[in-house]
Amino acid sequence: MASQPQDWSATLKESAITAAIAAALMFPMIGLYTSTRAGGLAIETRWIELAIGVLLIFLGRIALIRLRDGERLVPFVGGVFAVGLGLQLPLPNGLLTVCCIAGGAVVVLRSVVLWVGGKLKATNDARNSPPLAARAQLFLKQYGPWLGAAVIAFAIAFPWLPFADRRLIDLATLVLIYVMLGWGLNIVVGLAGLLDLGYVAFYAIGAYSFALLSSNYDMSFWACLPVAAMLAAFLGILLGFPVLRLRGDYLAIVTLGFGEMIRIILINWVDFTKGPDGISGIPKPTLFGLSFSRRPPEGTESFHQFFDIPYASVDRIIFLFYVALGLALLTNAFILRIRKLPIGRAWEALREDEIACRSLGLNPTNIKLSAFALGAMFGGLAGAVFAARQSFISPESFTFIESAIILAVVVLGGMGSQIGVAIAAILLIGLPEWFRELQDYRMLAFGALMVAIMVWRPKGILSFREPTLRLHEEDRGAKQ
């Protein structure tokens, strides 16, 4: 039997209890912080920020309760007011600004979605209405090519749009790098069902391959790119052999150790990798030998000199964005194509049931090795682009947290979903980087975003997967 809506006194009581619990949990994390003084470290307090957080949780809990009880107008008005407050008021440290805009936007969107859903439910027979995931799958199947073409057109025109400044274009390049990493890991985790916690090792191999070859042998970015991909794929095969008989938690532990081994080697092999000091002066990609620097090397010509246009440093960033976009589109096309081939269907068979896969005559050894090799190859490509973007790399750029973030992109986007991984990369990489100036609260927002996705979409943003093979689809449709 459906529960009765709460009255306002019960709503305020429950919200007050929630705010009190939040205050106790937030006090050591937000209310206290350390500062450096002449005598050493000192503990300072942030009562204003703590009070702001508790107040927002109190008001947000009220909005969620009223939404749960079917009320739409009060949460919607409160969310609009919170967004307007965050946009207008200059508030301390930016915390209240971010919380007001993010929390208000969530409440407004939630109110609108529930209102639209209620209208649709009232006009359609609920028994014949397919679930939301099925409707989204049908929509992508019908309009996916047009939507994909629109997204690609927007990405191509993005650097020339009025709001696209230097920082935003560079941020978009970073997001594309993580999209490539997510799609590469999606082969191993989403398609083959092999949990890999050391994927950052292939990322590091790609970056160091380009950095070392360009520094020691003066090789260009385009010559190093296939070498980085092949070295990473070879390393993926080396990782695959020891873990052929492992699965589940044991596989995760071994891959985690492999990633840490690569990082330790990069730190301690000083003569080869320059150790903790890293490698600097990594060259940028060129366009058919035309560099984007103000003063090109002797005997060469720059892009601006060749086309007789004024020099602009942002052109180098725009070109790197297009390089990352092209490699990302190539990665996506390759994966979509290989999923329809026998090897792609073998990955999915291995993910669903390894014993049944073996009983069908498939060789799990070759299947696992191919998944590790191809996933590592795209990690190497992304690493080379990362090294070109940064112009400096060190072992500190390839810690376990990077593997965790890439895995979070795959899981939160929906394992096996190409579109979901891209959306998750934008949310988990783009938004926290956009608020990087809020150093004290950036990772707090990152964690809150992950929790929100897991609460509302526990199987990922796009939790469905389009089958690569259908049997008797016409007959099945006729029976239904």
C-alpha cells in the first residue's frame, strides 16, 4: 500500500535530523583545515562554509521529500531560486555558488522530469508503456546516426564558437583523451568482462614511448604514434599471459600490482626514464612538417609562415584538439566495427559465461589476450596525445588514482556502452576540471557526482547494450 504524504512538521523534523547527521560528518572534513604558520601547522575552522553546507542539505532534504510525496511546484521554485542565488551573489570561496547552482539545477531537472513523466503516464496505458531504458534504446536506434552526426559537427565547429576560449579548448582535449582511455578499457571490462585495475600502465607506456623517442631520436609525433600503440599492445599481451587462469578479485589484484610495477620502474630507472624528474620539452604534433611554434627549428617553416597568417598561440591548442578528436573518432569506429566481427562476439560470450564459451570450441586464451592487447593499444594512443598536450610527463602522472578514474568512467557510463562512456568522461573529467580553481572542494564535487549517478543510475548512465547479433528478429516481432 502506498505511503501517505508527510505533513510539513514531519518533513521539517526529518530534514533537521538529516542536517544534524550531516553536520557531524562534515565537521572534520569541511569545518576544520590545517594552515602553515611560523611555529608549524595550525588547525583553523571554517564555520561559515560548514553552516552553508548544513543549510543546503537541510533545504535539499525538504525538496526531495516533497518530490517523493508528489509535489512539484515547491521544489521547482526552490531550485530556480537556488540557481539564481548562486549566479548573482559573490559568496565565500565559491562553495555556496557551486552548491547552489548544482543543487538547484538537480532539483529543477528532477521536478521537470517527474512532471513530464506524470503527464506521459496519465496519457498512456502504463501496462503497454516500455521502461525508460527501452525507450532510450529505441530512440538511439532510430535517431542515433543523426545524433552522432550532430555531435561530430558540433565537435568540429567547437574551437570556433564564440564561447570557446583557450582554456575550454584545452579542457575539451583532456576530455577526449579520457574518452579514448574509457573506450579502450571498455574493451577489457565492458566487453570481455575482465576487471583491470592497472590500465594506467598502458597509458604511461604510450606517453613515455613518445617522450623518449622524440627526445633521444628526434622522431615526430606521427612516427611515434604507431610505435607507442604497438608497445602498449605488446605490454598488454605480457600482462595477459600471467592472468589467463585468474578471474574476479584475483585478476583485479594482479592487474593493480602490474600498474604499480610499471610506475616503480619509471621512478627507479633513472638512466632511461630520468626517474622522478620526468621528461620535459616534449615536442608538439606538426601538420605535414609545419610546426605551430613562433620560431620553428632552423631549416623548417611554421604553419603561420607557410599560410602567411599572423601568429596565434591558440592555433597549437586547436590543432591538438583536432588530433585528439580524430584519434577518438578512429577509436570509436574501430571498436564499433570489431564488435560485429567474430572476435567481438567472442568477447561478449566470454563475459557472459566462460565455461559455456569454452564448450562452444572458443579459445579463452586467445580471446583474453586479444582484449588486453587491443585495450592497451588505445591506452598507448591516449598516452602519446597526453604527452604531447602536457609537454612534460613524470611518474606522478600515472598513479593508481588514474586507473580508478578511468574505471569509474567506464562503470558510470554503462559497461559496454560507447555513448555512455563518452558522457561519463564529460561529467567526471570536464566538470571537476572546470571548477579547478576551487581547490578545496573540487574532489568533494567529484565524489558527490559519482554518488549521485550511482543513486539514480546504479547500472550506469546508459545501462543497456545493443546486441551485436540478433536471431529471427522478424519472427520475434511477429510473435510479440
